[in-house]
Amino acid sequence: MATLTYVYADSTAVLGPLATYAEPHCYDLCEQHANSLTVPRGWEVLRLAMPSQPPQPGPDDLLALADAVREAASRPASPAPGQRAAHSALEAPAATEGTRRGHLRVLREPS
């Protein structure tokens, strides 16, 4: 994996190690596409040294993963698509005219 960065003003493309954060004009490429990269006539390609092994997860990566797991565990479980919630009509809150529920709106039927 490599990151392609380019600067139009300098007519330069830089191919280097995988970026750790997103920036404008940066694209991550697989090994095949990084090796076969061509640029427009008149452009210069700078190929930076690539690490022989991908970097190992660090403490920040592990903390981010733990935070994501905690956040997912704290969310209330929602029923699977196509399944109804196990609540009766008596437990549901009363809907009034114009009440919004997500992107839906409760309307009365014309009399």
C-alpha cells in the first residue's frame, strides 16, 4: 500500500508510505497500482522509500479500537430489519398530528 500525493502547481506526484490521516489530493493505492503509476507528460514522480513491513498497531490504535467497542456496546440494540419490536400498541407513545418519527410524520385520515 502507498499514498499518492500530487501538487498541480509543481507538476509533481509523490508516491510514499501509507498516510496516517486524510488530506486533499491524497489517494491510497494498492501495491499493483503503486508500482504501475504513470503521470502526465512533463510531470515528475518522486518515489519515497517504502517500509519493508507494514507498521504494527501502536497504543493509539488500540485505544481507538477500545473506544469504538465501548461506544458500540453502549448503544441500545435495535431489531433486525424486517422484525418488529416486541412492544404492544399499549406501550407505544400516543402519536399526535404532525408528530415526527425519524423521517416519517403522523397524519390523521381526512373525515
